[in-house]
Amino acid sequence: MTTSSTVRLTMAQALIQFLKHQYVERDGVETPFFAGCFGIFGHGCVAGVGEALLTNPDFPYYQVRNEQGAVHAATAYAKVKNRLQTFACLSSIGPGATNMITGAATATINRLPVLLLPGDIFARRNVAPVLQQLESEHTQDISVNDCFKPVSRYWDRINRADQLLTALPEAMRVLTSPAETGAVTLSLPQDVQAEAYDYPVGFFRKRVWRIPRNRADRNILRRAAEMIRASKRPMIVAGGGVIYSEATEALRTFVDATGIPVGETMAGKGSLRWDHPLNLGAIGVTGTLAANRIARDADLVIGVGTRYSDFTTASKTAWQNPDVRFININVAEFDAGKHYGLPVVGDAKVTLEELHELLEGYAVDPAYRAEAQRLHDEWDAEVQRIYDIRLSPLPSQGELIGVINELADPDAILVNAAGSMPGDLHKLWRATHPKNFHMEYGYSCMGYEIAGGLGAKMAAPEREVYVIVGDGSYLMLSSELVTAVQLGVKLIVLLWDNSGFKSIGSLSRSLGLDGFGTRFIRPKDGVLVGDSAGDAVETLQIDYAMNARSLGCNVIECRTRDEYVEAIRAAQAADRTTVVVIKNDRLHSVPGYESWWDVPVPEVSERDSVRAAREEYEEKRAKERYFCE
């Protein structure tokens, strides 16, 4: 029913109608903001939003197998799209809703936009407690969806149908803000979803949200230029903001002109091509020898689009020059103010361009530029050394990375998130374009990989997508393989089986804990033995190949590096999702390169190995710094 100025719709129908008409524009390019909706129907949403999706086939609905996987897929999609497009994610009430909380945290920590629509309890309370409702003796205005509050950038509960008129514009404001974006949660009471209201027709007209390229204060920019000119050993830390801003060309031009070398964060890897002579590669805990040596003596750090996580700063030990200062270029004032730095609040692309103009005629000392280039070349040789390892009987992780890097199309996307792989990939992967290295490391969420690969492929169907997943992550969340098969979305999934949690096993050994609880083995006399037991253990016999095959995937099993090479070539030629399974050595690791991560060791222990690790810990921790000047 429609009048000249209103249209009568259910709350859920109005929600979908609104989402269909939201667009974003940056640099003159206009895009629908929502690509559709991932979800699983339950009684808390099927008759409300489910009916609205059924009657709006032009807003595509994609059936997933796990609500957490839905959010990971949406997050990965938004990451590939540089935050200019995303998905809504729908769940029922209760466990379906709480399944999305981990995904919400992943999106928010990584500053990536996702709209979450969890079903909720009844707004009218006469039938409470409803199925899957959390009760409280202190209030009737609470549900499990309140758990989304700390991991959402905006949270609301739509208790009346007319509240959409104010909630949705606020949701869009946050989702499209380069500085504020993250997960947005609108909790949808199941009764209100079905209630009707006379909505203004204008509410459903096309709305274009302009994504500005905010410019930094001119006086602050001049001060930044003065600091750069006065420095002797400046370096750039390129974060994810370089890529989301599409500032990679501006960065390359800036670096070519000034000679300032670059270290890359996990999110920023690909800001420069790997073979740029001033790209020193990864920085920090998982950094290269080149980047970490330049960082150690740097007197000025220019952070571009980075939030300075402890992996980037090596737990505040990376920069040891007592006179080091920071310039922080960031759209978010919160990040721009870190490390007592000069806060240059603005878009990365235009800020680098304007700073370049102010630095006309400036370049670092030729000897410093030559030093950085020499370190770049030496690191490249070290990467090749690791690629060329031929470990037997099981291959090393480094050589498996080398195989993919050499065989994959340069336009491909590599997806990973957790375990020992991120650190090795951060060091060793030779990134060829800004989307080549897709690493979720803000939350480093086990289970992101396959769902994230699905989202990445949906965002860039023209690119081959490789998913590297460890056996631990595979066991946590592999169900979106079924979704990929259902949708005909081709992924190449490389499942590396090291019979346990390789990353934490290595960390455990470094802390004097013998890898306790990190191997997939049967207990001995009720105890999970550590690495000192060697091979005198009964390893769990888990058939990952059979599992993936049962989900509808093409599967190739390998035993050697040569078989792995042929398997990847076969997967490339296949027309459907292929899972390549290979065992790799759990003890052989890529070295650390003059860096450290603060993982506290017990001050007292009965174990000699722990006491020794504590002594080393105290020595390393003494190098941690406050940046207060």
C-alpha cells in the first residue's frame, strides 16, 4: 500500500529496500555499496528478513554453512574492494547470532566494513522467554546480541519499525567512513521484523555516500617536510591504509624521488612491488633482516596508514635510535597520534602527493640509499636460499611458499590468516600487486582462510585465489568449501599438514615449555607429551583429503615437493575448487631476523628451561621503549 509520500512495508522489507539503494563514490567512480547478503535462516529471521530477501531477488542472497564464515567472507570481500563494497550478514537469534561475534571482531580490528543483522528476542515481552533467549533477573532489555557491542563500531537494536529511519543512516555513516569503519550491528527483534510502518518514499531513493580524500593541515604538512629534511636516516612504514587509499603509485613516486626506504606491515605488504630496490620487505617481529636493520638506526619513522601493532614495532624494540621521531599519516586521528608522533591526519594518497611537492629537490644521502638497496639485494638472496631448501623426508614451509610464488599467476591473490604461515609469508612472499598478499593479521583468526578465500574470489572473479591453510585452521572452519562448490567459485586450497599447531609449538619451545599441548597425538597415561618425546607418540590419523572430498572438492594428495609442483599445476588447470594436501616438517622454521616479540615468561618455575627463557626475556624486554619526546 502506497500513498503519494509513504509506502507501507515491514521493517525487514524496508531494510532490504534501503540497502539496495546505497552507493559509494570515490574519485568519480560510483559503486553499489552492498553486493548482497550472506546468511543462514532460522526462526529468528526466516519470516522477517527471509521474506524480504525472497521478494527482492535483485539483492542476492548467498547461503553459507557457518555464520562466522559468512562474516569472514564479507570481510575479505571488503578488503579486496578497498572498503568500497561489502556484504550484509544475516543470522537467526541465539547461537547463530553469537557465531558472528568472532567475525565482527575480525572486521573491526582490521578496519573493514561489514553489516551484521542478527535476529533478536521479541520487543514485545508477553511471550518471553522465547526459544534461545538469554534471561536476566536484573533487566529485560538484554540479549546475547549485547555481546556485539565491544566489537562493533556502531550497535543498535531496532525495537520499533520506525527506528530504521534513524538507525540506517548512522550505520551507513560508520560503514563508509575511512576513519570509523568496522563491523556495524543492527539487532533485529524477530517480531519487529514482521511489523509494518508507513515509510517515507524518499527514504528508499538512491543515496550516494561520497568517500572524501581528506587533506592534512597545511602547517602540519610543512612541519613534516621540515622533519624529513632534517633527518639523516628516515624510513617509511607502509600499512594497510596505503592500499585501501589506493596510494601505492603515490608511494612509489615519493620513494623514487626521495630515496627513503620502505618496510611493510602485514596489511601493507604489496604497497611496493617486491623487486623495488627500496622495498626492504616485512618489518618487525616477522620482518626481514633488511627492514629490521634499517629500523634499528632510523632517526625518523614515517608511518603511512599503519596502526603500529606489536608485530610491526617488535614490541617497541624495533627502533633503538635514542633520537627517533615519528610522522604518522593516517585518516584516523587515533592512529595518527601514536608514538608521540606528528599527527598528519589525512588521506594517504593526497597527503603523500602534497608532501612530495613540499619536498621538491630533497633526497636522502646517496650512501644511505645505497645501503638500503644493498640490504634489499641481500634479503632477496636470502629468500631464494630458503626457496631452494630441499628438506627430506618432509618439505619445509619455506620451500612450499617458494613453489607457489614461482608457479602462481602474478595477478593472483594469496589468502592466509593464522599459524606459522603468516610470519613466513610476510618475510618470503614476493608481492607483485597490492592485492597479491591478502593477510588477515589484525585478529589472526584461525578459520578465516577458506571463508576469506571465498570472499576474495567473489570480489575478484578474474583472479586465481590461493588459500594457504594449516591443519589446525582447517579443523576449525572448513565448511565454506561447500559454499564454494555450491556457487561454482573456484579456489585453490593448499592444506599444509604438520600434525598440530606448528606456530605455538615453536613459541612453546622458545619459552622452555617443550611444545606441550601443540601436537595432534594421543595422550600417554592421560598426558599430552611434549616434543622431547620425539617420534615415540601415536599421531592422530586424520584424513583431510577424504574430508575435503566428501565436501565436494577436487582433491590431490602429495608426498614430495615434486608432487606438490605437479599438483598445483593440475589445480590451476581444474575448473572447480581443488584442495591440495601435503605434509610438511613441523620443526623446520624460517629464522627470525634481529627482532623480538614480548610473550611473558613465568617469573618462577620448577623447569630449568623456563628459568633460562625468563633470563633471556628480561634481557630483551629491557630494550622496550616509550616514545615520549
